[in-house]
Amino acid sequence: MQTTAFRIAGILWAIWGLVHIFAGVMTISGDATAAVSGIADAVDPSTLAMDYPPAAGAILNQHGWNLAWIGLTTLICSPLVWRGSPNAIFLAALVGGLADVGYFLFMDLGGYVHFVPGTVMTIVSASAIVLSFWAHFNRSSDA
């Protein structure tokens, strides 16, 4: 049962990582209005269309960079989580989990995003954390 939980968690982290790498690239590659509209997808885009100062664009690019490296970290961890590596389990949970806590607190609870894909990705990371922690802390002593 633990092996299956590790494998499912590894797949979930791979999906989560790929989605966040993509989101990071899209955030960096667009202009500030497109980036803000893409992130706050539940907000009327016309209310977000404006000339953002260059500093706001730089902040958005930093956010995109963070999304990409966080996604890459969890993607790299995913095959190791699949194999039950404690270091990978905790690194993915720390990096991906804490990133999603901030997303949940400020974006989800603020009502600025749609359920898909944002909230779904929070559920994906939470599920990966719960499954991998459960499997890790319930390993048989002969494993």
C-alpha cells in the first residue's frame, strides 16, 4: 500500500511541477497586464488592463521565476518520491506545500482565482503531501 501511495504522490508532484513551470514561463513571457490577468483569472480582465510601471513588471517576472524554480524542484523530486526517498518527500512538501499555502491564503481565499487550475493544484499538492507522509511514516520495519 505504501508503494502505491509513493507512486501516486510522485505522479502528483510531477503534474504539479510541470503546471508551475509552465505558469512561470507564461508569467515571464507576457506583459504585465497579461501576467496579472493570467494569475487573477477570476477577476474581470478589463479591470486589470493598464500600464503597469516597470517595477511591477519586474515583480511579476520574479514571481514567474519563483513559480518555475519551485515547479522544477518538485518535478526533480517526483521520481525520488516515487521511490520513497525521505529527502525528496520533505523537500517537495516544503517547497511545493509552502508555495501553495501562500496561494491558498491570498488568491483562493481572496476570491481572485477560478477553481481550475489554481485550487485544483492546491488539492494536488496537499494530496501528494498527505500520501507521501502517510506512506513514509507507516513504512513496515522490514522494508
